Amino acid sequence: MSFTFQARQLADVRGVRVPSGTLPLLRELVHGHTGMFYDDQRMDVLADRLTPLAIARGFDSLLDYYYLLKYDANAEDEWARAIDALSVQETYFWREVDQVHALTRGMLPRVAASRRPVRIWSLPCSTGEEPLSLAIALTEAGWFSRASIEIHAADASQAALERARAGKYGARAFRQLPEDLREKYFSHDAPRGEWTISRAIHDRVTSWTRLNAAQRADLEALRGADVIFCRNMFIYFQESTIRRVVDGFADLMASPGFLCVGAAESLLRLTTRFDLQEIEGAYVYVRS
């Protein structure tokens, strides 16, 4: 079964037509705006996630939704909803924690001597587990009493940011965080089955910002960043998009600047602007 038939069959069940050629058009539009790329085997996923938005707009065709995203004067409002629908918000506390420890033990000693604030960015921050993990680790290591540190969190999804600002999490978010740290920094609401981050830790995150890494104008917010945690975003990008984003990081970061990517991601063939180094047992890209 071809991807076109799969997607059309899925959409037809919901009463939305998929005229011939619509899905490739949507794919290229989404790719250009967000950096996310849906290959032929995942076109049905693209249709499945955007079809409810077309229905909500009263459309009976995904082609009409394409025209809305591409040409409507208020398209940016709709893009916010589309990005929410397309975003993968799967993360947890203490994920790939070797890089978090490398931050407290190796990266910060190299940049904290400057008088200006140390600027750390978490992008994409999803629902907040990563920047809050950084805040916990830095608190445990005593860094906030030794240096001026800013933690900035950003994501393209407004829905994810709203959940991050709320600071409430279910049990799945804690599958790696040591229990003593959960007890120390979270309060438990047993009837609701959720944990709330302490206000003191949540306030360590200086800003929660909606930011689309595929748009160079948005990346300007990262100017002067000392450390960027950009983990598990590039797995959704094509190489050309990764190069463009990484070049943007290199243009904007301080020197030395440290870039942490996911364990499944490699920049070795894609850039010469960062050197891969081992820092305190973790692999980190350092701005050349």
C-alpha cells in the first residue's frame, strides 16, 4: 500500500479529502517552516496530525488547509496550532545525564570566570524536564552561589511551553531521576497522581520562549549563549537543515561555546565549526 493511499484512506474516514499531490505540498511547506521532514513512509502521520486541524477550520480538504498555512494573512496563528500537533513531546528528567554532569564539572569551570552571566539554553525544551534537570544539577553542585547563571528554555510548541510553565509531571517523567532528588525538589499530589516542581527550582529558569530553530530570525535570541543543549531535535531534520541551524549556533555563541546533542545524533560529517571533545566522560561539541 502506498503512502498516498494510506494517508487518503485515513483522512477519508474523517471526511476530509486529500487531492492528488497535496501531501507532498504540505510536506515541503512544513519542512520549510519548521525543519521537520516527513519521508514517504511517514506521510500518513503528517496527514493524521493535520487532519483534525483542517476539520476544526471547517475544511473538507487538506488542500484548503495547505492554502491557509501558505497564504492566509493570519497564518502564523495557525502555524502555532500546527506545530503543537506535529511536535513530539517525549522526554523525562535526567535524560542522557552524562552531559548534565559534564556541564557542572567541566563546561562551567571554563566559562564561569567571566563577569557576565553564563547563558545556558535548552532547545527544544519540550515540557520542561531538561531545563529543570539542569537547574537541579546546578543547584546540587552549588553553582548558583558561585556564578551568575541564566537558564533559558525554548520550544516551537506553545502547548509544550504551557505545560513546562505549570511544572506538573506524571510518573513517566521520573524514570531516570534518583528518588532522593524527586523527594527533595518535588511535592506529590497523590489523588491527581502528579508531582509539582518546587518554586525555587522552577524560578531558576530565566525564560520560557516560543522559538522555531528553523527560522534564523528566531535564533537571534541565542546570541551570546555559552552552552546550548539541543538534543533529539536533529533526528527530525534533513542534513541541509541541520547544517543551517548549526551554522546559526556557531555564528551566535560565545567562545568557547559548548553544544550538546543527543546520543543518536552526530555532527561530524556536517560541520567543521565545532570540535567533538570528551568532557568529564561525555561527548560535547565545542565551538572552534
